[in-house]
Amino acid sequence: MILRLPNNRFHFKVQTDASDEGIGAVLLQIYPEGDRQIAYLSKKFTQAQRKWSPMEQKCYAFICALDKWHNYLSGIKFVWETDHKALTQLNKKAQINKRCERWRLKILEYDYKVKYIPGLTNSMPDYLSRSPVDDTEEDPDEVSLLISKSTQTDFLDINKQSPVVTAVQTRAMKLRNSTSNEKKDTTILTSDTPLEENRIVPFSIEQVIQAQQDDNYVKNIIDNIKKHTKYFIKKNLLMRRLNPPVPYVPQGEHRQTILKIYHDTAANGAHFGRDKTLHKIKTRYFWPSMYKDIDNYIRSCILCAQYNPRRHKTLGKLRPIEPPDGVWQLVSMDFHGPINPTSRRGNKYIISFTDILSKFMVTKAVRDNTAQTAVKFLKEDIISKFGTPKCILTGNGIHFTSYMMNELIKQIGSTHLYSTPYHHQTNGQVERSNLI
């Protein structure tokens, strides 16, 4: 294939694919006579990358293509064609896969559209991925040593010495280190729990013990530990009886540090939702208002509010009700109750009927709030005495939305209006009268 020189007058297109051997990518431009090749990319997988899922491998091919052709693709609109249909949602919503979610946040600066194409039409990157040319290369995000406080924490197996800063290792790095005899200068924290990984400690046990001793609430628990059966003391540290036991975190800066680490950092999931963040923290720490604090912290996160998609139907717009031109043009009706104690006649509800313009009100004590009671009141106490109103505004209770009520309003030729759900201000005049 003869490569063309880039021409800024035509749109760019990126095609990628991955196989068990490596990745392949092609940079094209859309000419009037067809697509023309600009550059190729072919790279082998490492042993760790071969174990990735197909989605991760194909997404990694796109990441490598963006890194290589950043000068061409940055700041312009382009199309990414892939034969993996799950990746068509990469730029539209958060990904469950942690590695793909980290990559999605990394490439937010690019303006691209994902297009699915069948595998048979994705022949060029498919061939390049099955016959890779470039040598293997680790993902830079997983190779870099994170010497910071922005990773997971653990209190279960920490020694009494001062906190130790360690390097987070990937599975590939662990495999290489196990086969070599070279000794690293960094000290690795190990844990007896098989599911736990190496972690960086943001503060020491001594600091937590000191914070507990300075907290009056914790002092009260420690002084009366026999009464508080849900707690116990282990090496001067107040622990919560859970499975496994977790330390009690007193009120202060330690709680805020934990929230930042387990929600804001990429090493711990990169802005997961409330439930996942809560699960991560409660398996390691405890404090009474944990659920409320985590919920408030995530609700106030600017990045979550900016990039998380709405997963529910968009709320409809409020439509204002025009004020009436005359008396009996618009009326409202509502029930109030149950009222305790019940009257001697067994009445425990009050049904109210108000004219919006004149504020004229009719009320009656009734025994229940059924549709039969509402229809009877409307016929005998309103229509027969004062005439038929033009529009009737009610709530959304079953006594007002029933078939019997709708048939009566249809027979008298009136219009039935309903208030907005969970918005009592719509029927505010009669709601206000219920407070009198």
C-alpha cells in the first residue's frame, strides 16, 4: 500500500483491531474517491496483555493509536471504526471495566465518534494485529511506580513502625520479580488476606490511636467497653466487630482523607458510585455516619456531576395553569386527614372545595376518602347547590383518578386537571386551607 501525506482538508479515520498476538491500527483520510492510508501501527502483546479480555485488548489498540497519532487527531473531529460493538459506548457512559474506564477518562480531550463495522471489513488492522512488528511494551499507566498517597489503605496488618510508602505492582511486574534475584529498595506491605493487594498507608496506626484518644465519643466507648458489645479493643485500637473487624475512624481529617482516596484516585476505581465506594470503605473502616458522608461527598463531586450520564428519563417541564377569568371557572378539591381522634359520628376526614378566584370554600366532614365519597360530595353539596364548575383541579390520589370520578366529570362537561406529582404548590390554595 502507498501511503498518502496528511491533508487537513479531509476528515481523519482510525481503524483498530487486536488479536492474541498484538494490536493493529490504520490512520486513514476520507477522500472523495475513497479512504486513503496515512500511517500504520502494529505492536506485540506482553504476556500480561495476552490475558486481557478482548474488550481491553481492542480498547488498548485505540489508546496506542491516539498516543502515536496525537499530533494529527488532537483538536479535530474524527471517526474510530472498530469491530467490537461494546466499545461503541466508550465515549457515552462510564465503563464497568476499571481499565477501560481509566482509558476513557484519559482520552476525554479527543472529539471522536465510534462506529461499529463488521470484522470482515476490518481487514487491514486485523492483518497488522496477527503479524505484529513492533516489540512488546507495557502500558505506562501500569508500569509507573505510584509513590503517593492516592492508593488504597489498610489497617489490618500494619506494623508498629512509622508509615511506609510502597510501590504498587502489577501482575506482570510480580511475575518478573519472582523469577529474578534482584532486590528492590522499596518495602512491600503484605497481608494475610488473599484478596488484598499491596497498599500505601496514608497515616499510621499511632496517628489513628491518638485521634481516638482525642475524641470524646471514642473515649466514652472505651471507658464503657463492656456496655458496647459491638466494639472491642485490640492493641489500644478501638475496633468494630465486623467480618473482618475494622478500626473505628474518629471524626476529623482522617475521614476526609479516606473519602478522597477511595473515590477520587484512579488506583481505586476513579470516581465510582455510592454503592461501590461504600463497599470498599466499609470493608476496611467504620464510623457511624459513613453512609451519609459518602453519599454527600459523591453528590458534591464536580467530575461525577460533569461526566456521569443521566440514567433516568428526563423530567418534563412544568406547565403553569392560567388564572381564571371569573367565578366558578377554576376550582380545586382535596381530602385532609385522617384526623385523630375520630368524631362521635365516625368522621375522620375533611373534604375541601375552593374557588380559585373568589376564595369561596365548602368543607364537609366525611368518614372515608374513597371515590364514592368524593363523587357524592361533588353531586349533592356542590353541583346541586352552586352549579357546575368549568375546570376542577385535584391531586393524583385514586379517589380522584378513578373511573367513577372521570365519568361524572365527563357527564357534567367539565375539564379535569391534575396537579404535578410531588409538587403540592400546584394545588396550593386548597392545600393551604387544610392547615387551618
